[in-house]
Amino acid sequence: MRRLRWAIMVLGTLVVALVAASTSAGAGAAGAGARAIPSSARVLEVTVRRPHRPPVSEVSVTRPAQVRHIASLIDGLKTQQAGALDCTGRADDPVVTFTFRAAVGGRVLARAIQIVDRGVGRPACEPMTLTVRGRPQTPLLGGAGVVRDAQRLLGIRVPRG
């Protein structure tokens, strides 16, 4: 039952992302500024967890250079083209969540979520979802690279397979 709920949640996230992609498809490169992590972000919270389990790793970052570096990595990702995804990942793959705030405990400015599909190894399979000021943005490709950089820069732990 838990796996089914997790699959439904992932499917719902992908549907929201595809709707966002279809509504912003005409924006093209000009839409990149609309999805940018707000420059007022001063706090980054990174959480790694498997579905229905306690976090494996939680990091709160307030160093401006680190917050902007991760934000620029996410802002630099290419957007996914609308269409069906053929993913064969497992329902218990780790999920890394990047939450940007203006201040500790402040409202969420942006949130990026990346499922770390260790078994497939196809970066286009698991797009990074992004919301900016509560609005879903076009899914992003290459979020696994952001996770790898965050592991090195911030010391987060992402469990293997």
C-alpha cells in the first residue's frame, strides 16, 4: 500500500510538471528568468529521504556563496520537453529536496525535488521538479548533477540503490 501511495505521489508530481510544461511551452528561452530561484534566497535546506522513512541527511546552509552556487546550478538546467516519460525506477528511490528561503523559518521561495534513480542511470528519466513562489515550473533535466555537486559541496549523504 505504501508503494502504491508513493507511486501515486510521484505520478501526481509528474502530472503537475507536465501541466506546467504545457502552459509555459511557448515561453522558450525567455521563460528561464521566470523559473529562476529568487535572488532573495539566503537559506537553503537540503533533505534526503526515502519515502515513508526519516531523513537520511538534513543540511541547512546560510553561507551566501553556497546558497547562490546551488541556486545557479538549478537555474542552469535545461527544461524538459513535454511528452511521456519511460521510467523504470523503484518506488523507494531516495528523494533530495532543495528548499530556498529568505530567512531561517521564513516562507518557501522555491523548492526543487530530485528523485535519485540509482538503477536506471538515464538522466532524462527522472526530471527535477521545481516550484517558484508556489508556482510549478517546467521540469528540469540534469538534476542528478546538482545532487552530486551538493554531495561534494554540502556533505549531504544519498543512499545507494
